[in-house]
Amino acid sequence: MMLAALGAAGQASADPATVDYSAEGGLPDGQRVSPFDLSSPAVYRLDPALLDAIERAADSAAAQGVSVGLTSGWRSPEFQQQLFDDAVVQYGNAEIASQYVASPQISKHVIGKAVDVGPAGADNWLIRNGSAFGLCQIYANEIWHFELASDYGGACPPLRPNAAG
Ligand SMILES: [Zn+2]
């Protein structure tokens, strides 16, 4: 009930399209930044170990002709809340929304420990090769979302169905 109320409040707040979230880790829709672009808070506020891993993976992918960009990295709790509120509006309730967007309380983006990668060719490259850098796909329904999660043997954990599972 409380989350639904937040969603309703979100509708009454400023139009997200008019709010500048760049300092909160927001990136322009549809645009990607290089993991080497340290001018962006979405990049430089990542956990240093994750940033190092995605940069090493990007170098390796580039050597094979695959360009790795970030569509999202670190996000402030306020920005994550806005994304969650938007999802509640889009999907109609908090329970379904939480399968697609994590709340600020559990999102790994808020603590700089998750990256969203694009384009799809880069996602597929990382799914095949990312574990060599410690990078794992976490959710079956998010081929773009990666975290440092491989074990010392380089194996990734079993996929979870979605952000709520
Ligand atoms: Zn993500």
C-alpha cells in the first residue's frame, strides 16, 4: 500500500522528462557512455572494483570488434525512486513493477555495484565472456544488467528470474 501511494505521489511530482537527473546518475534516454568516461557520475561513482572489471572487459571486447557502452551505472536513491515510481505507473502496481525495477532499498545501482550495458551485441559478448572479469548477468529478464558476482573459479550464480525473484 505504501509503495502504491508513492506511485500516486510520483504522478503529482514534476514531469520526469523535465527534471535533469544527470548529477543523480541519469543518462539521456537511448544514449550510452563509455566506461572510460569519468566525467559522468553514473561512471565515476561506480564501485572501483566493478569499474575496473567493466573497463577491462570493454578493452577485451573492443579487441574483438565489440563496443561496450553503459546505459546506466551508479544512480542516486532519488533517481532510483523516480525510476521505480515510473514503473509503478507503467505496470499498474508495485508488485509487478518490482520485477522490472528494484526499489532504492535493494537496487545494486544505488551502491554502484551494477551496470546496464548496451548495445545488445555487447550484452551477448558479456554473457559469453564476462565471467572471466567477474561480471555476471543476474536476472533472466535483463540481459543488459551485470554485477561482479562470479566465484573464484569464474562461475556465475544461477540466473534469478527477475529483480523481484
Ligand atoms: Zn540494471
